[in-house]
Amino acid sequence: MATAASLNAAIAAHRFGLGEASLATVGDDPRGWLLAQIGPADTPRGDGLLDTAQALAHVRAEAEKRRMARNPPAGTTAEQVLGGHYREVTVADIRSRLVTAATTPRPFAERLQLFWSNHFTVSLAKGAVRGLVGAFERDAIRPHVAGSFEDLLVAASTHPAMLRYLDNVQSAGPHSRAVAGAARRAQRQQEAPRLTGLNENLAREILELHTLGAETNRAGGYGQADVTAFAAVLTGWRVAPRDSATTFDAAWHEPGSKRVLGQRYGEGPQALRAVLHDLARHPATARFLATKLARHFVADDPPPALVDRLAATYLRHDGQLAEVYRELVRAPESWDPVAAKLKTPEEFVVSSARMLGLNERMFERNDAAGIVLLGQRLHGAPSPAGWPDRAEDWLGPDAVWKRVEWATRIGERVGRAVDARAVASAALGPRLGEASQHQIERAADGPQALALLLMAPEFQRR
């Protein structure tokens, strides 16, 4: 009969972590194993990684390549000028993300990094941020995953990748000097002005996706006037054309005070930090974040009592995320033996690499180990809302069949070199049910046994 400690070790390894080759790694104190990991995410592994300044310099160099490709120098073609447009940086970023997740001794901290990178989505689906997404995760997310939410919010909201992704670099106050100047130039040239005013994308997504949540909007907690006023606060926050950094350009900023959520904020760069400070401490933000964390780690429809305690902890500790994680780890609801969550394609592949001891060898081919074929393009979420976090969004018939095909390929690749029964016992322990165990034991050969293990509900779910 499974002991409570061994079952909890399996829960810690798979629900909070990213899978382990052996539950002995967790030990006989699963909660202590998780609590010891709370802190900034690991420094990522990999070659060719760029910090934000280097990534922006690369983006500008690629923009110059595109300009030259329209009129290539004598003796060259446009294809030669463009070379591997962004590909090298993108491949290095994605491989680093996967290798770090597959090899880290602190998988709980890494899962938190993945959670917050999805919460503050910046996606390659928009060309303006190609070459910047990896730098965004490394510089804006990883250092802040266990600090104050306010610091994380500020870092993510003002990073060049976010300013470009949500078009704040194009937003100018309707009464700003930049708009007035553009209008005068257009009048002299008898054409429509190219710069006209506010872009509300970043303001809307900070309120709806990053802090208060859409439900607060539907309940009347904020409205269009708040979005517009917050967008005015955000004007002037741009990416310096040559300094490789976020900058505040007063010429683009809307003059005068602004009223957001009933509070009055002055003009200038300090206003943004003041608004983000208040948003980070808003009760609606506490509940929204608590719900998302509980949904990610515990259940698609999280226990209301758990959400209440996480939100109360957040407010009591002034938005210190480490305290919220400690409450989550200690909560009895988090240790329900029913595995209610389904692994995303990325989690499925990473946990397979960790369970099989393949580690970075899984990603030697620089093709993200087929994750995109499973339905998840890394760094390429389809919208600012990020990837979904409910099982139903990953359980369509086509999606399940693709998992079967992937598991079969991995079985053929390494199944003859491993004993799937031993792997299952070491990695899943008491989570492995009799039906799955029986199927693995009756497999025709090693590749089939491993494929059955990878597709077992006990491994697919966490």
C-alpha cells in the first residue's frame, strides 16, 4: 500500500514540478522540497543568448538587413542579405528554455517562470517582437518570480518587448508635442498626419489580463474611461531608437493629470509607477492572481476556499509572491490525489525528457522536440491572453492522436534502451494505477511499453 509520503512525493514531482526520473529526488519531505525552491528562477542554460540590449541591437541590425534587401549591394541577392533572419536568436531562445526546464534541479521555480511568462505573454506571432521574447523572459520574468508582484508587473509592462508587442511605442497623447508637430508637418505637405493619438492595447491588457481581470470589468469595477485614461498615462513610454532601452519621451506624453479607477495621477514618468503600484495592491488583482495560480496548480475550477486564502495571503503580505506560493504548497487542497490537470504539449515533452533522463539530448535537433506539432508553438501564443490553462483546450481528438504519434516516435527512439516498467515505478510510484501497469507489462516490446507509459493517464495528467 502506498504511503502518504510516497504519494505526496509523486504529486510534488508532477503537479508542482516538471517530472523526475526518480521520486527519490523529492525525498520524504515533499513540501520542504518545494519550499526550498522558492526564489528567482534559474539562470538559463544555452549558447547564443542575448540580453535585452543585445537583442534590441540585433533587431535593429535585422531591420537594416531588410532595408538593404530591397536594394541589395552589387553582386548579392536579397536572400543573401537577409541570411537567417531572426532564426538563430529564436532557436537559441527556445532551446535554452527547454534545456533549462529539462535539467533544472529547481523545477517548481521553473514552472513558476513558465506560468508568469504565459501570464505576461509576449508572442512571436507579432513580427515587432521577433528576437526579443527570450530576452523578455530572462530579464523581466526570471528575476522577479518570487519577489513582489509590483516589481514583476513593472518589469514586464515596461520591457521593450511588451511596449512593442502591445503597440505602446506608437501611442502618443492627443495633445502631446509629437502629435502637434506631426499635424503641422502633414499640413505643410498636404497629407494626412501619420501620428494621431492614443493606442489603448497595453492599457487594456494590463487591466484585463495582468491585474484586475476581465471579470472585474464585467462587474463594473472599471470601464472604458479607465482604459483611455490609463493609456494616456502610458504615453511616452517607448523604446529608444539607438540606446537599446526603454525610455520615457516627454514629447509623446499626454499632458495634464489623469483619473484611473477613481484616483488622480499627475503627468510624467512617475505616474505609471504610481498606477501600477495601486493596481498591484487592488483586491481584484489579488483574487485574479489567486484564481489563476490555483487553476494552474490544482484544478481547472479551483476550490473557492483555496482561492480565498491565497488572495488573503497576497493582500496581507503586500503582494509578496513567495508568501502566496508557501500558502499554496501548505494548502491541503493542493495535495488532492486526483490528478485534475492535463499537461500542455511543452510540459508533456519536458517531463518526458526528465523522466527518461534524456535532458538536453531531447532537444539536440533544434526543432523543439516536436512541440509545435503537438499544437503549441513556443514563444508564439496566439494572443496576449497566452496559452489556455484548462484540460478541455488540449483534449481534442486530433490533439490526443498527435500525442500518441509523438509517444510512439519516442518509444522507437529509446524504448529498447530502457525498462519502461522500472521507469514507471521510479518516476510515478504509487500514482501508477493497476490498469496502466498491466498494459505496460503486457506490451509486445520495449518501444510499445514506453509509448504506453508516456500515454498513461497518470503521466499525461498532473
